[in-house]
Amino acid sequence: MIILKKEPLSGEALKSEILRTIKELPPMPQSVFKAREIMSNPKSSFKELGQILEMDQGIATAVLKFANSSYYGLSGRVSSIQRASVVLGHKTIAELITVATASRLLGKKLDGYDLGAGELWRHSMGVACASKIIATRKNPGLANDAFTAGLIHDAGKLILGSYILEWKEEFQQFMADGRKTFLNAEREILGFDHSQIAAEVCKNWCIPQLLATAIEYHHYPSRSQGSELAYIVHVADVIAMMTGLGLGADGMNYQMDDKAIEFLDLQRKDISNIMVEILAFVEKTSEEMSGPG
Ligand SMILES: [Fe+2]
Ligand SMILES: [Fe+2]
């Protein structure tokens, strides 16, 4: 008896199916757009911002949770968004809104990448923290953007995870000789790698171009036409992998860009210091948040 196996989509059909899936990701909540609009207007008041955010209880609770974590230094001292924005300032609140929104998505289990529940979240928090540390040394003006870009750099994995699972055997065969990278496999088999997909996700979420470029080139910053942020997130990603945060199926198969360390003027000692710092940060925030959400 011949059993006909239903072939999964491939080629152009698969590519359009993947692009369609991006549209199914939860959108950035309306309150986030309104909050960004308010923050971009210098005449806006803390009160207005507080009012908008408090209308979305999910976001408001998450923002307060993060604001009260030891990382942001308010340890349990603020109980209203309005107060948090006065103490932390608009820029940090913008960062918190992204963290709160991303945390709802990144905590999921991703079988295609062998990432258990919360693992991508821990990896992303590690990369966000390392990106911020590197940016603070190299170009402090980029520190907040570096944190946000680091946090959502792997959002493309949310889309590709289930397709990788569908094409598991092909991925295993492709990787069998140990010379190819997982990114090559993603491009070859699915038509996109997760950084290209993340760039599309950024468009959907209206993420500013500076961050979207860094995210798109986080695995090959030298193709970014000199995006400092792309180099920062790239090195932060590798450092987080070195600590074992979110290694998953692909972690051992990434290559560090040869010029990145020199470009960012980092020494071996700096890298080990950053590793220690991000591990402590992830440990602490995970405890304080008791998981994403
Ligand atoms: Fe990545
Ligand atoms: Fe990553």
C-alpha cells in the first residue's frame, strides 16, 4: 500500500505563507501608539501619558512591575503610571512599554528552536542588557535604543519556529556536515532567515528604522552600512549565547563577525565582565517578574 505524505508548502508558496503569518502576530496595542505619540510631543504632560496607559490594564500592570524591579531602581516604590513617568522620565517609560509588550510574546515555548517556555525571554533580556552595557561605553546616546533592539532582536523566531518544526528532517540533513550555519538552513529551506523576518515584524509594529536596521542585521552587522547598533546587538547576542542563555537548536552555529569586537573596542576582560553582569540581571529580573507576562 502506498501512503501519500502531504507535502508541506515550499518555494514561493511557503514564502508567502510565512509573510502572511507575520500579520497574525498580536499587534502593538493601540495604547502603545498613543503613548509614543504623546511622548514625541514635548508639550505633552506626564498626566496625559499616565491616563492613556492606565486605560490598558495589561500594559499598565506590566509597566509598573518592571518599573518596580531593581533594574529600574524603584523597588516597590511606585504604584501609579503617572508617578513612574515623573520619576523615570519619558524615555525610560517608552522602553518599559516595549518590554511589557514584548514580554507577553517572548515567553512562549518554541519547539522548532528547542527553546522551552521562558527561554527566548531570558535570552532576549540577556541580549537587551548586554546591548545596553556596550552602548553605554561606546555611545551612551544609544543606550535605550540598544536595550529595546536587543530585547526584540529575535522576534523573527516567533514566526519561523513552527515552520522549522515542519521541516525538521531537512534542517537536520542540511546541518549534518557541521559546516553550515542554522541561518543558512533557514534561508535555504524556508526562504528567509529569522533576522529578515524580524525586519518585517518591525514594520508591522512600527518600530523606528534605526532599531529595525539593527535587528535585521544582527547576524551580519558588516552588511548594515555601518549601523553601530547592529554591531552592538550582534556582539551582545554572541555574549548571551556564551553564557548559555537561550542556546536552543541554533545557538552553537552562529559566527561572530571578525570586525565587531575591534569596531566596538572591546577587550576579552570586558566580555567576561558583561557575561557576569547579564547573568545576574536575568536571574534577578526573572525572579522579580516571576516569569513573563
Ligand atoms: Fe538571532
Ligand atoms: Fe539571539
